Amino acid sequence: MVRATPFKLRLFVGNKTRFNDPQGIACVRLDACEDSSRTSDDDEITAYGVNSGDNCILYNRSMFSLGVYGLDKGHYRFKQPWGIAANARGDVYVADRGNAKVVRLFNSGAELKFVSLLGAPADQPGGLLEPRGVALDSRGNVYVTDSGLDRVMVFDARGQVTGMWEGFDGPDGIAVVDPGEKWSYYQQDGFAVVIDSLHQRVRKLSLAGEPMAEARASDWGVSEAFLGCVTLDYYNQILITDRNHGCIHKLDRNLNYLTSFGEPGSGDYQFDQPRGIAIYRRFGQLLVAEREGAQYMWVAVEVQRFSAKVVADSIWRDLHVDFQLTEPAYCDLDVMDNFGRLLARLSPGRRFGADAGHFAWGLTIPDKLPGDQSYPALPANYRPGQPLPTGDYVIRGRFRATYSSREHYNREVEAKFHLDW
């Protein structure tokens, strides 16, 4: 976890700007960079943050330099910019709330440049009054929430209006995935997620604007929430910032609640009024804008419940292992005796989805370890291919996130069980 603070910002840009009401945030890896100072590392991303109070965009030109767009002479002049979206081709779209426009910029790899404006006066077709959230799909379509007109406008890559979704109540954050998205586990998924109803509701819609599902913060037992920005990860799970509770809520792709993480504050695993949120879907880097800065994190996995018990009837006995995950994960289950000696390795590297997981084992020691490795010398009374003898045992679960963070972060949990034949 890395936190960008006002002090760190001053080191990079001096007195040119300061963190002043940060809002939306976006991150991508550019397909091509004209600036040779940029590296080609796959995990080096370009992040864009909206600095609404100073009417500018902050972005990293490299791992060691920051750019500021909107303050210099010749730059387009924002007025209360809000949401932001970007793609790997270099297209950047900003919801310019005060000017009732969506601004299209382009990043060649060296700097941001103005391209065009989207939107018309509010009383005309395709008009905007108070644009807030903006999202991009893989085909270049632009989705814009308009809090003033209670609708979502859809533009194609040429800036032409192709859709108008009505029936919202002050929509704000928006995220979109379409079937052409490269970094999506569910390749056939196509939907949008919109935050509305005084920052209390999450709505899922088809890409034609048809309602599919909805949920409220109160459904998760959260009162007085302030749901703001939203993003979708590789598994199309939904992450939403909650400014009032200093946390992030996580739902699955069907709006089922998974978990919340974080608390108010400026320390580790705390958020200071979180606003914008974005994830690099390929590797799992998560960025969150805060009241006076931003945080950069890697997605890891937490195990909220882990248990093991022997289930038996008159004929058979099985070991049932149950657990609760906050994130899809690879899992190894090791059975050990009371001295910590390995007796069996189950489910080596098997992937389990988020939420409830279950594994059943027939209590017979496998003949081989993963990769056809032979067992080390087993203690007396234990034989490969034979049932586990009567006794007390420990099962250890090791869970690793499916993103790049699995090389650095994992969770280990244990449970005891007794077997009596």
C-alpha cells in the first residue's frame, strides 16, 4: 500500500497545485508511449486523478514524474471537473460538471492534449446539465451520468448520441463492462452499474439501459451511507467508495454483498473520505482518491470463515472443509498430524470463487503430491492410498489471490478435526 500525501505532491509539482477536492480517478496501461523515458513493464500504469477544487487533472508521465493538465495557458479550462475515464489507446474523458460538457483529451505517452467536447445545451438532444460520472467500454462508447437531468447519456466514439437512459434519481458514479473487454473473466458480460438515489442505491442495467437488478446500502446493514464512485474488477465484481463510513463496499456481479473493508482515518487500511476508485483489471492494482490524496494498493484475499468437520453415516466418512472468501483465490489444503507433519495435500492450486467455498475429501491419503512428487517418509501408520487413521488432525488452508499480488500476499488459516473410525 502506498499513500500519496500533500507533501509528496509538493515534491513532484512544487506549488503548481495542491490536493483540492479530489474526485474521479482512472488507470490504464498505455498501448504505446512516444516518450522513451517510459518503461514497457506490464505493471506500470498511467493514473489520472481529477483535482476538482483546482480545476485540473493530475497524471503520471512516468514512475518518477507527474503532469498537470488544466492550469497552463492554452489548456482547456475546467470548471468543477468530476468523473474521469481512460483507455489504453490514450483516450481520456472528463465530466466537466460546471461547464456542462464532457471533455475528450488524448495522452500520447508524453502529455495530455485537448481533442474535443461532447454534449449540447440541456434543452437540446444530447444535452447535458450536470455531468458527474463517465465510463468507457472497449468499443469507445462513452457513458455519462447527468445528475441534473436524472439520466445517462451514451455517445459513440465520434461523439454522436446513441442512447438516453431515463428514470434515475441524481445519478453519480458509473462503471461499464462489455463483451469485448479483454480483461474480463466473464467474456459474455455486458452491463453498466450506476450509483443514484441520494448516494444510497446501486443499479445494474443492460447496455441498452434496461434495469437488471438493484440494491441499497441499507440491504447490507449500512445506514447513512454516501456511495460515490464505482469500478469493476477482472471478475466484474463491484467496488464502491463510501465517503461517510471511510470504506469500500464490494459486491459480486449480481449485486450480492461480499464484504466491506477500511475505516475512517489516515492510517494503514483506513480511508479519509474516499471518492474516486479505479482498478487495473489485468493485475489488480487498486487506486482510491481521498480528501487530501490517494492510495495505491494491491488486491489480496481475506478468509472470513474456515472450518472442518468429519461427516459420516453407516457406510462412509468424508471431511468437509468450508470457508468464506472476499475474493476469488487459489487454494492449497494441507492435512497434518498434531506434530505439524504433512500427511496429505488436497486441492493443489484449485481456484475458488468469492463468497462461500466448500471442499469434500474422502479421507484417503493421496498416492502423490502435486506435480507427481513422491511423499517424504510418512510417519508410522500412514500409507499413501490408505485411509487416514483414527486421531486428531489439523487442516491448513493457504489462499492466494489470482492477481499478481499472489506472489507477495497470501492468507493461511487452520482448523482442527477429529477422526474416529
